[in-house]
Amino acid sequence: MTVERKIVFELNDIKAISFQCDKCTSRIAMSLDDLKELPKQCPNAHRWITGEQELTNVPTLMKFIETLRVLARQKALGFKILLEFDEPKVS
């Protein structure tokens, strides 16, 4: 018999969004309500957002974050959006 375990959560379960640096793996976590703009660098001053990204990626990411914020507050949709992930593997 195979047993699978999943992690399932609703959008209103999101407490924060974390940004992790590709160079040093340091993180910045911000609640949806506090996140008004994307961090431009990590706590160790590695730049994340540069010229072209400011114009192309940032608006799309901010729309995504605003959509999460709005959907997490919805009460009477008639359904819930649930996100499902495999449970992390233990090494």
C-alpha cells in the first residue's frame, strides 16, 4: 500500500511572502498587508531588481501579490481555492 501525504492550504492561510536571495540565501518575509513594493535587495545588499526588470517583471509580480491579497479576503465565492503541495521529503 502506498501512502501519500499532501499539504493543502487556503489563500487566507498565507501569513507572509518570503523573498530568498539566490546569492546568499538570506530571506525577507513580509505580510500581504505590509507588502506595498518588492524589496530591491537582500539584507546583505545583493541587488535583486535592476533596470529592465523594474519595467517588465515588477508590475506582474505586484499584480500577483495584489490578487493574492484580494482573494485571501473573499468570503462568499461559493468555493475555496486550495493550493496543494507534496510533503517535503526528509533526507
